[in-house]
Amino acid sequence: MNSRDINVVALVKGNERYIFLYDDDSRDAALQAMGRQAANPDLSFSWYDAAVLGDKVRASTPKSQRLRFSPRADRPA
């Protein structure tokens, strides 16, 4: 995805709407914003909501940017 493209994740809870817009370069900032919303006791946005939307944000990361885990060198693959 082009870094100028805008990604959107959204949640509707009752009368409240939570919409997070971010580009590829601001994924971490979007995840942090979700955490701040979840920590706000005045909102119905929960830590569960943040986890579900955060999974969607992480799933939208292009494969070329995802962390890869290699088997340990002292164990056969």
C-alpha cells in the first residue's frame, strides 16, 4: 500500500462512533491513540475494543514490513 493511502478502522457502540484514520507511517500512533481512548473512563471504548481494532491495524501491515521470526540457531528448524 502506498504510504499516502489512508487506512480506516471504525467501531460503533451505541451512539458513539470511534473512527481511526492513519497512513502506513503512523500505525504506531494509531495504536497509541486507541490505548488512550481505552484508558478514558468517560468513553465506552474498552481495552477489548482497542485490542480488536489493533489486530485489524496490525493485520493491514504489508507483509514486507511485518516482523519475521527465525528459528533459533541452536535448534534444528
